[in-house]
Amino acid sequence: MAQNFNQSEKLQSKLSPQDWGSMEWLVEDSLVTGVGMSVAVMTLLKGKTSPLHRHPNCHEFIYLAQGKVEVSLDEKKVVLETGDSVLNPLGTIHGVRNLGAGDAKMVISYSQGARVYEEV
């Protein structure tokens, strides 16, 4: 179903600070009703790890814009360097550990506007 979004207004992001860094939500259903997708910039502080979790209702795409990280995908571990990306299929238990000398920055996209987040 097509939605009529107001294209004449700039989107306002929403910052969500965490112990390990932050998520800056650029677009999601709470910011644009019915948009049906989510995009965020994740900052993972030096030496930190995000909690293991899963999204039972969506896929997650991670693009590493800065740094070096290790992504856990169920039992597998994948090391990403700047410019690399990975896809976490729906329901995959995953987390990210910063391996770099500074903060890591990722652009993250989800296939749902209202993600379900389950820490495991």
C-alpha cells in the first residue's frame, strides 16, 4: 500500500544512547508513521560489544563506515573492516564487538519500520 509522506520536510533523527555507544535513528515507524523500514547509524565505542540479540520480524543489513569489528552471527564470527558489509537474516542471534583502535561507525538498515528486539 502506498503511503503519502510529507516530502517537503527534513527528517529529524532520534538519538538512543547505550552503555556501548549509541544508535541514531534516521528513519523508522516512530519517526515516520508507516514507513516500513528502519535505518540507523550505530556508534560502537572502542573496546565495547553490543549485547547478543535477535530480530524475529526482520532482516538486518550492516555496513561498516569506520573501524574494524567482529560480528557474531549465530555460531559464526565475521570480521568487517571499513567498507565491508554483512546481512543478518531474520531471527539470527547477533552482536558486534569493536576490534579497532577507535570508535566504530556502522550504517544499519532493517526490513521493518518497527523492529522487534529480543536480547538473548
